[in-house]
Amino acid sequence: MKRLTYAVVLLVAAKAFAVGTPKALTPEPEAPDFRISIVNLLVARYNPLGLEDRLRIGMQARLYRNPRAALRDNFIFFGFTPYLNPAFVKVGPSIEIQPLSVLNLRIGAELMQWFGSFKYMQSFGSPRDDYSDSTINKRGDAGGNYVTNGAHITFEPTLRMKFGPIALQNRFSVEYWTMNLHAGDTVFYEPTLDTLVPSNGWVISNDIDLVWISKYKFVLGARYSVVKPLYEARHYREGEGQIGNLNGHQRVGPLFAYTFFDRPYARFNKPSLIVIANWYVEHRWRTGADVSQAIPYFVLGFAFTSDLIPR
């Protein structure tokens, strides 16, 4: 869910990341030197099923002044990013450095607590194991889910460019996970990433958005996403052979976002509706083995931004 929605929120909320923007367009007001900034996202997901609220809150300061579109939206941000889900909660600090309007670098670290609810969390002894929806449901009915905790570290560089009404955004993510699993288990099912994540291991992913930004406050375009867990020999059972790109997946499809109004740097701003429908191009279980490939990954979200110190 995070991978397919939060980047859209940042795209909608971004100020003056454009390069080559027509001069006829009214520029955004200059950002304050210091802000207490909030971005909130509430999102529901289908295939796999999920519900989550994400909050980004913290102090944001301008790095330097420059009127050029590619340079003017620069800042450093320090704050917290709590995520609340019926199955888990994550909370921890986050640092963002945006040296250019077109480039954002984020590092976050979170502690994670699984509640053992909604048939999560479930762990397995090998990346080769079956983690299809049918198996997750059967194991959950048998009490295979449990309460545990762990940690998660993320590095996310995001590149954004805009030429007239056309915008391109690429967000790459490198994630390190460490989780307290049952003895003998080495991987666990993480529903947000929709794959078996290695404990004490890495996952990489990438989202590419190509969109048209209308003057009527909506965004229409397409998204391509890829997720790839990185397994080592220690994550497999003894004697099992490793398989390249095991449990990686790809999705592609349309996205739509509508912003009801935009009052820059207000206490409540940019309330936005987000709709994403992606189809699986590659997935071990969602391209016919357990779930029909015709069933989309569907996301419905609502987001807003806020400045606690109004302009």
C-alpha cells in the first residue's frame, strides 16, 4: 500500500518541482523559511486486502533561496512517520533532504509491532514456501499467526520532473528488515509489500509515475511498480537451491488523483482523493496460480497536507 500510494501524495503535494514550466502558469507562493509540516494518508487496499493510515509530521526548514523552478523548493525535514494498520503499528524518526526541487532523499527507521490480528503475522522456513492468500487464510484459521516485533530501515531517493502538464516521478526504495520470528523461520509475509520478506535481509522496489496534471485539479496517468526481495543462502532450508527473482512481482495500471482545493501553507490544505488500479504482470500467486490475473490491485485513498504555523 505504501509503495503504490504515498508517492502519489508527494506528487500531488509537491511545490514547484517543475522544470520547463510555462511562464503563463501562476507560480506557487514562496515557502516559509520554517514550517511544521504534516502529510496524512488514509488508504484502503484490495488484492491483497489492507487498511492503513500514514502520518508524516515534523519540522521543515529551507536550505537556501533561489527563484528558479528546479531549485526553489529545497528543504531539510526531521520528524516522525507513524503508520497504523489493524494488523500492526510502525513508528520512528525520518529525515528528508531535498537539495533540488527535482530530488528528494529520505531515510527512515521504524520499530514495528505486530498485533497477531487479521491472520498476520505469519512466518515461513524458506522463500520457496507457499504464501498464497489461500495458504495465509488456512494457516490463520489454524492459529499460525502470532504477536511479535522488529525493526525496519528505509532509504528512498525520489526524482521528479515536469514539462508543461506532463510529470514524471521515480521513487526507488532500499529496505532492511529485522524481525523476531519463530525458531527455524527465516522469512515472513509482509502484506504491504505483498511478498515474503527476509528477516535480517533486504528488499528493493521501484515506482514510476507518468501523469498529466490538469489545471482542473486532477492528476491522471499510469504507474509501474516492481518489488524484489533479496534472499541469501541462509534464508533457505539446508539443501535447497536458490531461485533468482523468487517472489518478486510487477504491476502496471492507471492512477487518478483529484485535489478539492489548494490554499498553500494553510492548516488544512490539498484534500485529495486517490484511486489506483494496477494489474499484476508478474506474481507467483496473483497471475492465475491462486488469484486470477484479471483481478486488479485496487487502492482508494484520501490525503491532506497541513502547516501548523499558517503562512
